Amino acid sequence: MSTLPKPTVQLLPQPYRERPSPAVQQLLRQGAELALAAPSTMMEELDHIILNSSALHGVADDPLIAAAICRSNRANLRHWAASNISNPGEPVMFNMGPEPLGIARDLVRRGVGGSSLSAYRIGQNFALQKWIGIAFGLTQDPVELKELLEVSTRSICAFIDTMIDGLNAQMNAERDFLTQDTHAERRALISLLIEGTTMTAQRVSQKLGYQIEQTHRAAVIWTDQVDPEYSVLEQAATVLAQITDAGRPLTVLASAASVWVWLPTNGEIDLSALRLALHRFPDIRIAIGSLGHNMDGFKRSHLDALTCQKLLMRLSSNEQIISHDNVWLVSLITQDMERANLFVNYVLGDLTKASRNTQHTLLVFLHEGCCVTRTAERLYAHRNTILRRLAHAEELLPRPLESNRIQVAVALEILGWK
């Protein structure tokens, strides 16, 4: 992955005129420690507010960017708190960690301007609100409390100012860096295509260096690593193309941790062989779209792959590979996770607490048309073993399987991806 120049703005605010009193310095240390130990629900509330702000409209829909923003929120809290534990009341310098710099890089690659950084102001207001609650619990001395609030408010606001200035500089550096980047040109063209801009197949093929008038299957390859090497993502794309027996794929760097891929193929993908081939890349994950034809199929397959990626992130699944062909129904049903969970619990009852073997055996049994012999062959298990598992599963179901097969199968499909 290419290394970008560091921001050139002043990253450390000018020292404050007066240091806080020793008593307030100690209160700041205690408050920073309490902030670090705050319950996870506080950070989840912050994530929700920021991700749903108008400043990030259309950007936070990307599950990787959303996850990166959440990591950055936690990294910034740790950074500010650690600074005030070590040097309470002193200016907090710009967080040069991989999380915020990765956010700046990804926002620019998605064509987002510096106005998106106003989301930091939303985070600032949230932090001040929570901090005031902490401060009032630290002291009841009105003089100390006044000084504590003045110093800490100044520190939080100055830190956010510094972060916005530094990230703006990083985003400008990224824009300069991308002026010679063919990935940026391809991303921009594909974005226009997905949005419905009318273009001829000849022009698109010429610009992408990829024949659009053919049969293809799209994929999204990504990793949860904060700052991965692009070469690893490229190698995974090569493995995918080899397993698919496809021609030369189109690969576009989508963000710091993901690539978009289109494979010129009209065949199916052997997911078992792909899983085996990816054993060298345990941190890599792949979402595979549907088979598509020509320009419309190019777009639809890509959108299907993105839908699969969001599904894995939404379900917090540990699966390494997901194919749209296998999860179309689950994707539709889990758009509202709260209601999906209610559905699963209502249909399966105590079966949700059973072993994976029991759940999977019943699902395979339903897939095999309720044929015990075929189920045993598919699971490489003795017929009596299958019968015992099925009997146990039926005991746990709240309603008879005979009259509820479709709903049970759907609920088990959802459960299987968690």
C-alpha cells in the first residue's frame, strides 16, 4: 500500500496560558480514567449518532467505512484520555494512528469532501455532554468544578479542532496522490454507471480496460485489518480468478481495506475449493455476487456482492466466504434484524439453544426433501445418528415440524449465518 505524506498543518495547539491547579489536574486524571472505563453502550450510542448524521449521508452505508469510523471513535477517546492521564490539561496533539488516517483516505476515495468532517463536531457535542456528567461526579467544590469544566471543555474542543485540521490536510494529500491513480478513475466511472448514468458499452470497456459485453460475476474482497497490504487483497483476487477458471479479472481498489472484482466467467464457483485455497489468507473475506450478463449484469452482480458483504457485517458472521446465490432469502429477511431475531425465536423456540449439529442436521433434512437416507449421505453420518438428531430437534420445536417446514427452514438459514 502506498504511503501518503504526513499532514503539514500545525498538529499541536499552542500551549495554554495557565496550567490547571494540582487539584484539577488530579480530577482530570480521574475523569479520563473513568471515560476509558465507560460502558460499551456509551460508545455504541456515539457510533449511532455519528453514522446517522447528515455529514456522512450515503457513506456510512458501506459496512467497512462504518466499522472504520467506529474504530476511529474509540481510538480518539483512548488518545485524548491517555494524554490527560499523562499530562492533564495540556494540549492534546493530533492522533496520527492508522484509524483516523484510514478514514481520511477512504472518504476521499469515495469522493466525499471535507464537509464530512463536521461529524466530528457531533462527536464533540456528545463527548461534552457525557464529560459534564463525569465532572459533576468528581467534585462538589464549586471552584474546582468551574475550573475543571473550563479546562476540560477547552481541551476537548481544541483536540477536535486539531483533528479536523489534520484530517483535512490528509484528505488534501490523498486527493493529490490520487490524481495519477487509475483506481480512482475506475471507481469514479463505476460509480456513475451504478448511479444510472448513460454510457455506451464501448466507452466503458475502453475506460476500464475490461470487456463489459460478456458474462461476469462480481465480488468484494476485504479484510478487517486496519492497514492491510494491497498486495494481499490482489493475491486473494488472483486465487478467486483461478478457482473460477476465469479470464483476467477487473480489480479496483475501493478503500484501504477492500477491492471490487469482476470475473469474466459463465461458470459456478466451487466454494469448498475457494475456502481451501484461501487458507493462506485467514483475514481475507469474500462476498460473491450473482452471475450477470453485459452492462446490466455488471452492475447487478456488483450490487449483489455489496449486499452479501453488508449481510455478513450485519449478522456479525465469522464466515470467510459468502455467495449471493446461497443467501438471497436470508438477505431479504434480515434487513430488519430486530424483527428477524423475533421471527427466529418464535419459530425455533428452544432449538435456538441446541447444538450446531442438531440445527444443521434438521436444515439439511429439509433441504433434502425430508429424506433421511439422503441427509445421512450428505452429512456422512449413520442413519440412526440422523434419526436421533431429528427427534431431538422436533422435541425442542414449539410447533410440529410437519405443519411448519418452510418457516423452520428459513429460520435455520438465518441462524446458520450468525
